[in-house]
Amino acid sequence: MNRLSVVDEMFLHRHKGTGLPSVMQGLWRTDETVDATLLLSLHDVLSEGPLGRRVVRPRLPGARPRFEPSTHVYPLRYPPTPIPDDELLRWADEHANVSVDPELGPGWALAAAHLTGGGTALSIVCSHVLTDARGFVRAVADALADRPRRPDPRRNSDLRDAMQLIRRVGRGLRGARYTPRPEKPPASRTVRMPPRTVVFDIESAVWNRVAKAADGTPNALLLAVSTGVARRAGLAFPLRISIPVDDRGGGTVSNGVSMVGISLDEGDTVAEIRARASQAYARPREGAPHNMPAEILQLLPDRFAARVSQGAGERDLLCSNIGRVPTELTTLGPYRATGIAMRAMHPGLDVHPARTATRLSVYSCHTDQRYTLAFVALDEEHFPDRSTLHAHVRTELSERGLEPRSW
């Protein structure tokens, strides 16, 4: 099915200026110089898959927008001048600030850089409207394996789609398809600066050992570390955290996530966090807008739908456990990836400020060798610069015995 989901449309509204715009970014680093021919081939295959599409508006009111293939792409950027190894993350931040457009295109971009110490950095960025983290990972894995998952050309008519949507909303209004949000969302703030970001690697064996010793899980440890960084930065407790949950079993193929939320106190242990998270996962998923079936957004005029859904899913923190990356992502052709990071970024905030309640977002992915944590701070008061965020994260990880290595 190539119609936009509710979450797709929420990200589309934010892209158009009614909230915090988001892009997905995958980062790779290698110890060897990656051949440009391989990257050109990767670029071609990516353009044929789920990233190579755009949003098309329906002709009939009440029908949902749809995805259609797009041939509008940015060229590969791979200049010959190398960048210093310690500037890799700044380079990545700059390339996350690319202007991608899910309607007019291009909706994605591929860039690479030589490193002065040897090796290569690679960035793939796409609009969050096109896919979420796990969909992004799957699209890149398919491209690296040279098996593009081409968009399904079949689609139902606008009339049929509108009638199906009206029926779903009708069932939802009778109470079968939604749950109210349990608490009032936190107040939003205007963000006028690019995000402050850091990325750290931790050996998988160390991460798992520390989690087990604390009677927790790797995911509970992620929540504990994120909460600890917030505490060091001076954020107020109790701290409210949004946790994305994969809902692809429900049939969504692009942004297939919903949210659950937990509230943590300053002294909560990893074991206590594990218990609270388990309770949250057992509750019904949150919809948007609050107290209405989520699909009603797709029947409302854009301006009103954007207003109703503004701030949905936002809390003080966002903690996204993307999980194990597919084996295909650990190599770029014959080149072994010595680092892989996944994160959402927010382009253009210095030019077009946006409002959000989220102060810090944390993204985790892992291989058999390492966990990689990407921190993205949007709170100018508590995270005024990269060095402050870096110090808080390194101290928190080190004091837990996690032996961090910074990118």
C-alpha cells in the first residue's frame, strides 16, 4: 500500500513548518578509502527503492496522499579534499542540514568524505516523511545487498481510499481504535539553533554485562543513561520520556511507529526502570490527536490537522532503541565499517526556528561488536554547546563502567 500513514502525514506537516522538521541520517566510517564507483552504484540503487519517491496529493478530498516514484535526486558528493578525523561529526551535522523535500524532491542525499587519518566517512540522509529509522535501515541494507525494494506501483482509487478511511474513522469514534493520552503534554519551546550532537561507541560485551549486573536489560540501561545525562544537565524531575515502538505488524510500511511514555524519578535504578518500561509496553499505544482516533487527522484540512497534532508524542526526552543493524550494513562492498550510527536530525533551525517539547533525543543501534549511542540536544539552556553535552555523556557512561569511545 503506497498511501501515507497518519505518522507520515504528521511528519509532513512538521516539514512544512508546523513543528520540528526531521530527517533520518545514517553514518558509516571505514579505515579504508571507499572507491567512488561503489558509492555511485549505491546511489543508483537507493534511488530505485523506498527513498526514491515523493508525496503526491489526492485529487479527491478525503483521500490520503500517496507515494509515487521520483527521479529527482541530489548527485553523490565525494570531494577529494579530506577532512580531519576529529571533524567527522561536524561534517555529519553539516550534511544533515541538507534541504530535502518529500513532495517536490529530492527527498534524500548521499555524501562521503576522505579522512586525513585514512578511511572514509559516509552519510545518507532522507526526509522522515519517507521512512522511520527501521524502514531507513531496511532500505539501505537492501541497497547495499543490491536488492532494491521498489515501491509498489498498485494503488486504489482516491474514491475507494476516501470511503475506507471514513469507515475506519467511524469505527474509531465508537471507541474501538484509540486511547486517550494519560497526561498533559509538556510545554513546547522555540529552538533557534542547530542541534548539539555527540556520538559514542561502547563494546557490546561491556554494555550487556553492565545491564545484567544492574538487573536490567540493554534497553533499560539506555533509558538509565539518558536519564542520567538529563540529570547532569539540570533537567527537572520527574522526567517524562517517549519511547518509539515498532508497529509494522499493523501494516504500515514507511513510518511504522507509535509511542509509549514513562515517567522516571531521579533516583530510579536500572531494575526499576526496567519494570516501569515493561508496564508501559503493556499499555495501549498512544494515538494522535489526543482523545480521538488517529486517522481523523487524514480527513481534516492540513492547517487544522497540523494544529491538532502539534506536539503529539513529545516529552522531555525521546529514547529510540533502533536495535541490531542488519549484517549488510556492516560492510560497504569489500570495506568493513568500523563505525555505524543512526539518528534523527532537524535541519534549518537557525533559519526557520521551530517549537518542540523535546529537550534531548537519544538513538541506539548495535552490532555484535559495539553499541553506538547518538545524542541530539535541542535545549539551548541546558545544552548550550557540544562540549557541554559531550562532558555530561562521557561522565555518565564512564561512571557506569561503560568505557565510552567518542566519534
